[in-house]
Amino acid sequence: MSETTESKTNGGNFFEDFTVGQVIEHATPRTVTEGDRALYGALYPTRFAVPSSAAFAASVGLDPHPVEELIAFHIAFGKTVPDISLNAVANLGYAELRFHRSVRPGDTLATRSEVIGLKQNSNGKSGVVYVRSTATNQHGEVVLDWCRWVMVHKRDPEAPAPETVLPELKKALEPGDLVVPEGLDFSSYDFTAAGEPHRFDDYAVGELIDHVDGVTFTDAEHMMATRLWQNTAKVHFNTEARPDGNRLIYGGHVISMARALSFNGLANAQLIVAINGGSHVAPAFAGDTVYAWSEVLDKAEISDSIGALRLRLVATKGRDETTTLRTEDPSTGSGAGRYKDGVLLDLDYWALVPR
Amino acid sequence: MSETTESKTNGGNFFEDFTVGQVIEHATPRTVTEGDRALYGALYPTRFAVPSSAAFAASVGLDPHPVEELIAFHIAFGKTVPDISLNAVANLGYAELRFHRSVRPGDTLATRSEVIGLKQNSNGKSGVVYVRSTATNQHGEVVLDWCRWVMVHKRDPEAPAPETVLPELKKALEPGDLVVPEGLDFSSYDFTAAGEPHRFDDYAVGELIDHVDGVTFTDAEHMMATRLWQNTAKVHFNTEARPDGNRLIYGGHVISMARALSFNGLANAQLIVAINGGSHVAPAFAGDTVYAWSEVLDKAEISDSIGALRLRLVATKGRDETTTLRTEDPSTGSGAGRYKDGVLLDLDYWALVPR
Amino acid sequence: MSETTESKTNGGNFFEDFTVGQVIEHATPRTVTEGDRALYGALYPTRFAVPSSAAFAASVGLDPHPVEELIAFHIAFGKTVPDISLNAVANLGYAELRFHRSVRPGDTLATRSEVIGLKQNSNGKSGVVYVRSTATNQHGEVVLDWCRWVMVHKRDPEAPAPETVLPELKKALEPGDLVVPEGLDFSSYDFTAAGEPHRFDDYAVGELIDHVDGVTFTDAEHMMATRLWQNTAKVHFNTEARPDGNRLIYGGHVISMARALSFNGLANAQLIVAINGGSHVAPAFAGDTVYAWSEVLDKAEISDSIGALRLRLVATKGRDETTTLRTEDPSTGSGAGRYKDGVLLDLDYWALVPR
């Protein structure tokens, strides 16, 4: 037997492989199908009327029938993993995520990323890479784009540090930045079919909503979800990849679960149009029972029939009826302590609701 | 932080919220897709030729390709849960379920229910609500309808009792009540392709069929099935919802599993056209191995090529080769004792077979 | 209660039920849908660009969008189980599997088998049955065919032995035997989109590729996969079917998992066109972590833009970075000893790659 050849497998990029302005075309375009919609509905308790019903979607101007926005996000994001974050120490954050148009079965998504910032860490062994990633459909139209920054190992600690470039990123997108999907019109919105009577004016900034319901995770389900998005990070699939023998649940699985749970109280927050940022505060594993609560952070009128709510979506392990995010830490003041135990996710996004 | 706001979440209806004649339009219309067909085939060992093969379905007059009838039932039923049975003590029964037309990918189902009966319990704390639910497609055509009665808590024990109204429900639908799907014609039925040679005349009233095969349940599978139908009852998903930490398997999951297992011996019972009633005799959990047997309860000629079999479908935990339903209880006589241990489901339905 | 009737269930064929030249039309034609593509992607970490992207597939001449070849194989194979191998002691091998044309959503597959050989075992209690199985689509066109031989019990040990007939089977198909899917042209192949730069000339006979990644099996996933192919062998689904209470994983699940893992290093081995043979060396169970490695066994130029690689695909329980198949056994010489512990699968196939 000849020697093992590993050179054909992808080893991912290291910090010194990135340069500001570099554009990376990510592999494996992926066509969305009705099968994705069905699997999404089997994996998450989603009941939002637009992705659930072609007839409802058509009644608000969306025909053909779009899929849930997070399907597009997960697919687009998964493509970047082999090139951007295979050697990541940590995903540090994301910002300025915008959905530019609806995705329908038959659409093929591809993603490219541009390096927009670099900063070597003072230890010289790693650095932070900032990228803006853009997913397009088969017509070359932009479907979504977002910024993300990750801490990546250096292959060679002796490699010289690049010039530090730090991109300016918005803490939150402005209402004027939001893109309303082409054709959307909530003027003949059917609140009964959608499941709740609450419209834009019924939500107040500062309002907190405990979404009540909980779901216990299983390994089979989170692996199926993560594979569906062609995300290949080993820790999600391989019990031999972590010392504790657990499969780490993909953070996007927690996002989709929390978003689906938020139907109960936010049934009319039909479409996600932007994600301002998010923190995966703690890891989640099979056997954990996840609950969610939301806070209304901001509001904006978009058109005669459409409003936007800026929402904080918090996923917790075990239900937290207090809907508080942080410990009361006297040294920092109320609301500015560290995250409470049990918080899994702190997500900040904009959704469209009927007025 | 302001106080928790729970008012936006659905608390469900209580006994005193229902009045006879009241009509409830249930939320979240749902479009059926080819993804549902595939998932149904991944979750249940179904091999009935009509839903399996578009070519076979077309050869018996069903084109475009319909999905399994139980897909329509589960979706239609799931819609009623948030309004009818969220505060149910128990599902007491159902009756007079009829399928009126085939469901195809692209059809959007919505369900409404009319309250047809009410009877407060003598304890004054709960009552029985009778509803007739009707699922329609995007053209407003009736797809299926059925009656169901559930015992529901009162919110306020002091609320006055309504006038008792008890609907008249048939113990079983008559052959003349059955609706043959438009276009169905078994005159050129391919028994080889369907998998078994047995036709209408080969089945005798009183005949018992042990379906032989067994399947062991998993949590991931029953949760995916139940979510697919947008059934949100907490006990199916949340290990914290029951004192024993088990997730209760949705009764419809047991129905679909037993129906799929019944292929072995009833391969030509292609289409379910009615369900006369059913009892979920005992709860099922992950790790249980379910088997099924059937009894031919009645027979009827429907057309030159089509016959109907009225079948009892029994699901058991562990195989019961004796195919007996009840204990021999001397006080009530043979066949009228309580259900034997291990019986999970006792379902009574009509299916169409080739003559 | 009358007596149990088991006569309507399928008991399968025994050795003496087979005669050389006999043709068996297998039951349950099955229509492939986009749901199958999605489920395949949820169950296996496949990222091959042709089945992933309709746009990529069209760019290499395959429009409409074909599904993964192994979907067709699993469906076609599953149909033969109730007639050929329900009473099998062992699946002994297969050979000469060729894919003749692409399968697209909407295609309906049916399988028939011809008995091409018989040999009773010397113990008189069982025998080997050789069949050539052919799967066709709804137009009667051949989609794939293959030979398989299984050891089957006799119902009656006293039944006379048939004349021994042993078919001549090729150890491996020749390049000239391979069928290139109609329309396939790799001349404008996009290596960036496909994920790796390696083309035909970059692979050398004898080269070994460790595919690095591993996946831990779950019961829910392998059962869903196996059901999807309508394969009904009890041992895959029923914890009561084996003394150890484990559900045996369908060998085809291991094949698909290993093939998907082989993307990392063989991303351009886009299409399987033939399987020369394979051994399911050891059983696999939930909790096992499977890895894969490949060996280039042969190469052939097919057209100006297309080459073929003959590949050995080995799945192992636990990673084997040595990529060696057999123990060093001095009595037989290096490379000819028995399989090493941990080897699950040894598959020999032809794939098409861009030149």
C-alpha cells in the first residue's frame, strides 16, 4: 500500500491566507425545492401563514410561493463555512444582514465573500477576519448579504501581520435600509387565517412576550437540519470531535427553533427582512428544552399597509418567565450584567407586520 | 425591565367560550407539497401503489397524483387543536369522517369548525364540546369533514351551564355515504404492481389479518411527523411537559404507522374514504415497538370495479398473534371486556379495493 | 373470535420457488420527487454540484435536474427485497450495476428481476439464487440494471435440488461498458462552483484519499432513509427482531454516507455510472461513527471532456488514517489478509470526472 494522500481534501483557509479586498467564490450552488419547505416544517414548529400557504402568500402579493427567509440564510451561510470558518476559533458576530428578495422553489443560491477587514491578535497566533458575504440567485440577483467576523488561526505564527483594517458596521440597520419584498402588500391581510389579531399598532417598544412553548432537541433532528444547509462543521455530526462526546447543535438550528416558537405572540411578524446582530451565548445539545421570548426594540412605518418591528429574540434552555436577559450585576447596573445562565441566543432582527 | 406580557399568546378556548352554532375559522392555511409525500414515506413504511406512483395513480384515473388521505387528515386536524383542544382534558372520540376529494401537491387546506353540541359535566368544572370540522381547499371545495368531541376545562367553575345539546352521530357511515374520488376506476387495476393478488371477493367479513411487521418508535421521528401537521400540543415535544419526562406520541402517528404496516395483507385497500370512529386506547412512547392487525367488519359493492371494506385496524405494543381486542371478562361476555394490555389504537374505517 | 388468518401476508419466496429464466415483476412502482432530493440532503452530507444545483447541472448538459444516482439505486433495490431476499440467509454480492440514464423528479421507477443462476448448498437446506434486476422508468426505458446473488432458505429441505446454473459475471465493468448520461458535457465545467480543482489528470492509479470527516449514526435517520426506499427488511426497524435489541443499519445507508463523505477529496467525481461490486464487511449500528477513504483503482478517458475513475470506497467505524483494507497476514501476503476490524464497506465503482 502506498502512503496516505491527504492533499486533495480541503484544509480551509488560515489567517494569513486572507487579504483585504480578496473575493472568494464559495462552492456548491444549491437549488431550493418544495422538499426544503416540507423539511423545515418537520424540523421547526413554524406556522407563519406566508410560508405555510401559497394561497395566503398570493393574497399579500407574493406569488409564486416564497420559502421561509431563514432557509435562504442557512443555505447561504453554510456555503461560507469551508472557506471562512473551517479553522475558526470562534464566530465573533454578524451584522447588517438584509434580505433583498424572496426565494422560491427552483431558485439556485450561490455565495461569495469579500474580505473587508483584518486584525491580527496581539498573541500573533490568530486574527480576526471580517467578510461581507453576498448570496445571489441563478439570475445573478442579490438575495441576501451580511457581514460576519470570525477569529481564525494562523497556519504559521511567524507569518507577518497584515495592516489592520476595521470596517465600519452599523449596530442596527435603519428602517430606510430595509428592503420590502417585491409585490408585498398587507392591505387585504387575513388576520384570522394568520392566527392572531395583533397588528403593528398593538405592539409597543419595550414590550416583552413570553412565547410559552418549549421543544426538546434530538440529535437526529439537528443533524438533519444542519446537513440540509450543507454546513459541514465536524462538531455538529461527530461524537468523536469533542472531548465530551456530544454533538454541538448548529447555532442556526437554535435561531430557527426560537423563531418558530415566537409564532405564539408574533404570528403576524410574517417576514424577516434584516438581522442586526446576534450572539450564540451558550452551546445547546440534544436533551435541552428550548423556549423563547421576545422584546420589541423599535418600530417603524414602512408603507400604508406594512410596518416593521425591531425584535430581540431570546432562546433559553428551560423557560424563563421573567424574560430578563442579564444578571443584576451591581458593578455594571441593571440590564448590563453578563447573560443569565440558560440564555442560548440573543438575536436582533427586523420583521414586517401588517398595519 | 418591564413586566412580562403574556396577553399576546394563545391561551385557547375554555368550555364557556363555546356556544352551539358557533363557527370557528382555524388559523394557518397549509399548502401540501411533494415534500410532504416524501416525508410521509420516510416516516411511515407506506407502499400503497396509488400514493407511491404517479403512473399507477393515473392508471386508476387519479391524475394529477394524489397524496395519502391521512396527510390531509393530519393537516386538517392539526389546525383545530389551538382553538378546540388546547385546554382539553381528553379527546373523547370522533365520528363520520369522510374524504370528499383527492388532495394533490399545490392544494391549500384550511379548516373551520362548527359547535354542534355541548354538555356540562356534573362536577361543574368541565364539559363536553362537540364540533363538526370541515377542511376545504383553495377553491372552497370540501376535502374532508368529521365530528369530534372533547372534554374541555371551564375557565370559571361558576360560569352558568349551557343548555345541553347532544348531536346525533352515526356509529358507522353507510356505504351510500361514501364518496368515491372523482375519476377513480379500478377496471384496469394492476395487482402485480400493487403487490398482492387479493381483491374484494377474497376478503370475508370476520376475517382477521395479522400484519406481521413491527416498527420501534423514536422521538425524532414522531416529533417531525407531528410538526409537519402543525400540531402544537406541548406533550408531544417537550420533556418538561409531563412528570415522567417522556414525550407522548401524537395519536395520529400511531394511526399512520398502523395503516402503513397494514399494507402487508391489505395492499389493495388503496384509499381510505371514511373513518367511522377510533379510540386511542393507551399512550405510546419512543422505544415502543408497534404492530398491527385488522378485522374485516363489513363489505359493500360500490361500482363494477370498486368495492369497499369496513376494517378495524388495531395497533398493539408488542405483537399480538391472537388478534384479539379485549380481555375475556365473564361479567360482560366474550368480546365486550376491557381492552387487552398492549392495545394502542382501535380504528374503524372504510377503504376502497378493486373488485 | 375466529382464527388468525396470516395467509394474506407476504411470506416471501424460498429457494425452491425460483427457476432459471423466471421473471419476477416487483411490486410498488415509485415516483421520485423533489422531496426525495431534499431528504437525501438531510440524511447525507452530500455536496456534489450536479445533484445540488439545477443551474450547475444545466451547465453540464443535464436539464431537467437529475437526482443523485444512489436514490435510483436504493429505490430500485428496495423493490426486490420482498420477492428475492425476504428469506435470505445472506446477501452474498452484486456485480455489473450500470446506470443507463438520469432520473428526474416525476420519473416513476419499477423493477423486475430474472433468475439467472441457482445452486443448492451441499447441506440441502438452502441455496444461492442469482438474479439480474432491471429498473425502468414510466416510459419503459432502462434506468439501471445489476446482478445480485443471495443465499435463500429452502421451505422444504426435501425439495429436489435444481440443476446448477452459474452465470458468468464480470469482476469489473470495462470503460466501454459505461453509459454516459445523455447530454453530459464537462467542457465548460466550473471547478470553483464544484468545490475542488482536481480533474481527471490529477488522480493517479493507486492514490489513496482519506476523506477526513466522520458522522455518528442515529436510529431515526437510518430508519427514515431505509423507509424512503420502501425497503421493508424487519431488522432495520424493529428492536425485537434481533437478540441484541439493536436495529441493523441498511447497508445502502452506509454506502450513501460514505459516498457523501468522499466529497472531501473527490468533489468532482460527480456521477456514479457503475458499481462493480461491494461487500458489507461488518454491520453498523446507531452510535457508530463512520469515516471513509478511497483508492483510485483504474482510470479511463471517455470523451474530450469526460474521464472515468474506478474507485474503491471504504467505510470504517472510527477513522483509519492508514487507509489500509486488510490485516497483514503472512499466510496470504500483504493486501490479501482478512478485512481489518472496523471496515464496514468495501465498494468498487466507476465515477465520471471532468478532464
